[in-house]
Amino acid sequence: MRMKKNLILIFLLLAGVMFGSLLAAATRGVSWLGWLSYGQTVGIAVDNPMILDLAVIQVAFGFELGVNIAQIICVLIAILAYKGVASRL
């Protein structure tokens, strides 16, 4: 039962992030909803990664995390939906 709840939580969180990204992309051009697409990116830039050169092998490290307002709202809705669903299981 616990595994089922964890899978539901992961699914709802991923769905919230994906729907938030779609919502931000869709409202980017709308003047009164443009604030939903405001966001920040944090991390080591993927286009300019940190490179470790060991003469035999080169390893490149890059990671970016982009978060916007629509994603935050959708993840909060997903958490509230999980609380409602988890109480019934």
C-alpha cells in the first residue's frame, strides 16, 4: 500500500511540473497572464559545462534547474490532490 501511495505522489508531482511548463509556455504571449511564465534557472549551464580533462578521458558536468510560477502553482495543486487521494487509500 505504501508503494502505491509513493507512486501516486511521484506521478502527481511529475504531472504538476509538466502541466506547469505547458501552462507557462501557453501564457507567455498573453499580456495579463505573462506573470505565470516568470522563472529562474539555477545550475551549471548545459551549453557551457564544467569539463574534467584527465588526458585519457574527458568528462563534462552540466545541470540546470528551471522553475517558474506556473510550475510552483501546479505542484502545490498536485500536493493538495495527493492529500485528497491518499486519504481514500
